[in-house]
Amino acid sequence: MKVAILGYGTVGGGVADVLFENSEEIAKRVGEELDVKYILDIRKFPGDRFEAKITDDFNAILNDEEVLIACETMGGLKPAYDFTKALLEKGKSVCTSNKELVAAHGPELLAIAKKNNCQYLFEASVGGGIPIIRPLLDCLTAEKIDEITGILNGTTNYMLTKMDREGCDYADVLKEAQEKGYAERNPEADVEGYDACRKIAILASLNYQKTVHYEDIYTEGISKITKEDFDYAGLLGKNIKLLGMCKEIGSKKYAMVAPFLLDPENPLYAVNDVFNGILVHGNMVDQVMFYGRGAGKLPTASAVVSDIVEEAKSIGKASDIVWDDEEVALSDKGELQFAYLVRVAGNVNTHDFKTVFPGAKELNAEILAGEFAFETPVMPEKEFLDRFEKLSGAIKYIRIK
């Protein structure tokens, strides 16, 4: 069975390697060998072991009736969207690691795949090497999933882990992450939470079987987190993680991305470095956790190849993933309830913080001269923000989960 790879970058190269190195195991699972016939890229790779397969002619792939499966590892929206759409309209199955494309055009591409009796799969778009989409749709299909919360970005988790363990400044850990290749030269998509936002939008959409637009999700990154925040968190026995979450309470649906303080009893507390973790809560199974490498050449490629195998076993079968283009109306995050760590400028002995926040607990240690911190009781976020605005000397806050 002939396969094409669109894009010979980090993930595309990993896909070629996995198909080559694990060819015997994959053939046993599919029932026949999978052969990479084309690798699409505008660059040349002289001396590469797959050099003879590399082409810059997309139409050669599109019009080759032998090619039944293509994996899109180009990234971005253009030309990935046009190529994917054209392939699906030809009845060729497509799989991808491209979270940006899936978040923006998932329902449309799934509908095209269904119409043309082929598959559009995207396991690697959310958890990298962590299986999450197929388990969510198949293994947990008997569940009513009311919450999905995860550490969905390895770059930011690496940075926060370094800040927590070593007391580093944000600027220093960002520089190190860039030097190690974990963060891009322009790190905005990671550090401002946009990457995690697209991933939770995909998971929420699949869970609700309707479209959650990532643009509608409140998103807050880690660029304002400081080493002092970790010092205060340590006084509470907690650490700080960037979480993406979607939650259903009654008939209302919520989604957000933001830094949270976690205590050691939370399974995500121990997810460190570049690893990711995703907690799924069902009404019958309770809590299930998925943990592993959420990015990287071979872990991500492994998830892509798992989709290739699934598509190879389902030739001529329409995609059965339910994701309608009907929009989900997210409820106001101000209705969600959290406790908060609050930092305040001033002298605790002369401050009125307990008047503004009755029941607040002062943190009994000075981290920075001229300020103090306290933990609020659990309350709706809207109520908290109203009170926070009335607090003299208020500096910042971080939610506690």
C-alpha cells in the first residue's frame, strides 16, 4: 500500500523513519506492507536515504491512484488546507499532526472525508506521542465526559519546571529553552498559551461533538509568571502549571487556558519538564490520566503512523468521527469557582485585605520587601475580580485548582 508524506521537516522525517524502522511490525498490524512512494518538499536532501522519493510536485501525489494515504506534516494553514482538501476529495485518507489546521477546519475536512468514503485522523495534533483522541472517542465512549484538563505544551512545562526547581527568572529559562530547541525564536504561540488553546479547543469539540472555536477561549500564558510567584506557591506547598481545560456543569460549557497552582494530590503536579499530562473525568469511570511526551520528532511521528495504520485498515470506509460545525456557546468563565493566590503591595498590619476578602489566609513569610500575599476562599471568578479591583495595592493573582 502506497503512502505519501507531505512535508519533510522534523515530524515528516520522523514519520519516514518510523515507517522504515518498524516496517515489519506495521505490516503485521495492517496485513500488508506500507511503502512511502512520495515525500513532498520544495527542498532537496542530497544523500538522504529517502532522496529518491522526494518531489516538489503535489499533483503527482494527488493523481497517483496507487497512493491511498497521505500524512500532512507541513504545519500552518496554507497550503496544508488546500492539499488536504484536494486529497480527501479524491478519496485518499489523510492524517496530520497539524493542530492549527485541525482547530480551524476540522469539521469541514471530516465532512469531506465522510462524503468520499475515506478517513481524516489527527491523533498527533493534541498530545504528540500521547494517545488521547482515539481513547476519548473509542475507549471512553460509554462515558459522559464532564471535564478534560491538561498540561498540553511541553515548552512551557519545561520552563515552569526550571523556574520551580532552580528559582530561575522567566527570561533566563526562555533563553535556555530556545537554545535547547524547545522554544521557537518567536515563542509567542507557546508562552502566551495559544498552542495549548488550539489543543483544548480540539478536545472540547470532539467531546461536545460540536465546534468550540479557539478564538472564543479565554487564554492566558506564562510570560507574567515570576520566580517570586513560585516562592509564594512554595509557601502553600504547591507549584504552578499552565493548564488547558474544558468543563461541563449542568447545561453550561466552559473552556480556558491559564496558569494554576496545583497541590501534590493533583496528578498533574508531578508532570514535569517537556512531558505532558491530560486528565479526563467521566461520570462512571471517574478520573483517567494520559501521560507522556507531548512533542518531539519520534513521539509525534509514532502517533501519526498509528493513524496511518488505522487508515490502512479502513480503506473505503467513511470517517466516523462526529464533529459538527454547529458552534458551542461557551459560558462566562466568571461563573467558575476557584481560590486565588493574591500578591499585594503594602504592610499586612495596616492593610484591609480581610475586609475585602473575608476568610482570606495570610502567607506568613516575606518573599519581597514591601509586599505580602494571601489565599482567598473559593468563590466565583466574577466575584473575585470585583473584589480584587477594590483591593488597595493589588499586584497580581494566580488561580488555585
